[in-house]
Amino acid sequence: MERRPGVPRLLREINDRAALELLLATGPMTRGQIGDLTGLSKVTASQTLARLEERGLVEVVGTQVGGRGPNAALYSVIPSSAYVAGLEVGPELISAAVADIHGRTIAEVTVDPQGDDDPVSVVHDAIAKACRSAKVSLARLRGVVIGTPGVVDPRSGDVRFSFDLPGWHEGIHEALADDLRRGVTIENDVNLAAIAERVDGAAQGIDDFVLLWASRGLGLAVMLGGKLHRGRAGSAGEIGYLPVPGVPLPEDIRTMPGRLPSLAGGLQSLVSAEAVTELARGHGFAAGSAGECVQVAVAAGAEGEPLLSEIADRLALGVAAVCVILDPGLVVLGGVVGRAGGAALTSRVEEAVARICPVRPQVVTTMVTGQNPVLRGAVLAALDQAREALLTS
């Protein structure tokens, strides 16, 4: 029989990856459970775990009681085997979080750029502050993902344009990677919120859904087959430009050097935070922000119904346009307006869509609560990168 050099080593690598991937996905397991789920024999499973222990990747974290014979040792991936950083960058504040390989956030900080419009310095300062708080050196980060508003070019990785971040221009992606001395990913903030929604929120286990983000502006994330759909130029989901009846078209949307495209007109002009606040004043609900206006209307019961219905009718124009093309089945409302409206708003959007569209999706409120969904999505995206690097190392 012909000998094939290297096959035993290849098999060991395959077995090590299978066991490590299983532990990352499911948490602590016994040697027997790992063997059963991977198809490895007891001897091979023991050898695999021994190698992973020698590499400093897994450790015994306890024992499983209740079985026959001696209690079985429970193995888990060592939390410090890799760290990641996620960031949300806005015009006024930057949030940064550091998490371990299990996705547990161990430090979260907020930084005020204080007028500094250099993306490299403000991102570096935010990550450095988060790492100091976590007591983790920046050199130990195995994944860095940054969420920003605007369109991200999938080819260059740069922000093509953003109304809120004019300093984020071509070349920033490479400059950040050079400064941090590691790979960096820039991603649209609504896309990251959709990642968080699929892992921690209303779309858990769902492969096809859209997230309609109604905050200062309007955005859409599209998840198809469990993967984000960004489009050829990264512009999928720029639903604010959607032409709608009775609203002037956006003026001169061409991107020119040193000039940002206009968002005057289109669906954006109907459901931006400014538009919702103005609409609320017309209904007698004056509050500090669009989210607060919607909260007051919800709390007002019957008196707030006309305002909620009008907001729902406006949002339904966008939802219906998406559904007749994609038929996602599930629409999640997020952002400050979507979150504040809750079930009172989503039920009205669902009814309004049914009146104008042959496709009736389920419309629900975001369930990513108690945490920043963009920041959480950035951490989860960075975690995917770090785990893949760990599995292939």
C-alpha cells in the first residue's frame, strides 16, 4: 500500500479543529460527549484534548455528576485564548468593547472625540482605553470590527460616504490597519445590528429577515440565507432614498469629490427623527427626541393612536417595497423609533403593509435589549474572525 506522508498530521489537525469548534459552539463538554458528537473514539478524543491542553487552548473547568462511575471532567476553551474588540463610531461619541473568545464583554468604554476628526487617532484612543480597562494588551486582539453609518465599499473596505462622519474617506481602512498592526473590518452599523438581532434578538435561528432601522436616519439590513446582503457597491439597504408617492425625489444624489449626496426627499423625509418629531408636535406630543415622542404617544393610549398610525403608514411604504421584492417573512423594527414604538407600532405597520402589499410579513420589535445592538454586532463579527483564526492556527 502506498504511504501518504503527512496524513496523520492532517487528521490530527482536522480532529483538533472539530473538537475546538464544538467547544466554542456549545460550551463545556466531557470527553465522551465530544467523541459522540464528532465521531472520534475515546482514545482519539483523549489525544485531541491533550494536544489542545498543551497548546493552551482548553482546560478542565469542572466535572459532570450523575453518571455511572467516576465523574467525568468537563473541558472548555480557555477564555483568554483570544480577545476581540468591537466599536461603534458616531459623530459625537465612540463606544468600544473588548470581549473574550466566548463573546463575554469584559470591558466597555465610551470616548468623546472632543473635536478630533482624525479617524485613526480617535479609534486608536478608544481601543487603547477599552484594552486598559480590560487589562488586555492591544497586541492580543485577534479581531477588530468597527461599525459606522454610511456605505462601506466591500472591495476597499473604506467608507464611501457618511453624512455623520465626513472624515472617514478613502484610505482610512488601510491607515487603521497600519496603525493597529492587525486586520481591521469596517462595517455598516445597521448590518451589525442585524447580526446582533440574529444571535441575541428577535431573529434567532432565522436565515431570511430584514432589519428596518429608524433613528436619526433610516437604514435597512438584509439577511438572506444567514448572510448579510451588501450589494455590489455596498449600498444594499439605503432605503432612505426610496421614492415614495407624494414626496419630492431626492435632489442630485450623485456622489462628487468633497460633496455628500443629498437626502432631501424620498422615504427618509417621511420617517427620519426630524420628521417624526415634527409629526409628533402636530399631534400635540412635544418631547426632546423622536424616541421620546413615540414613547409618550404609546403611553397616552387612545390619544396616541393617530400619531402611531401615521408613523406606521409611513414605515409601511418602505416595508412593502422590500417585501414585494425579497419576501423576507420577518421584519424587525429597530433604532430609537422602532424600539420606542414596541408592539403598538409593529402591529400597526403589519396591518398597514397588508393593506397595500400582497405579501404580509411578520413585523416585530427588536429584542436586543440592555445592550448597544451595533456594538454587540461588532463584537460578534470580530468574534467570528478570531474563532476562525484560532481554528486554522
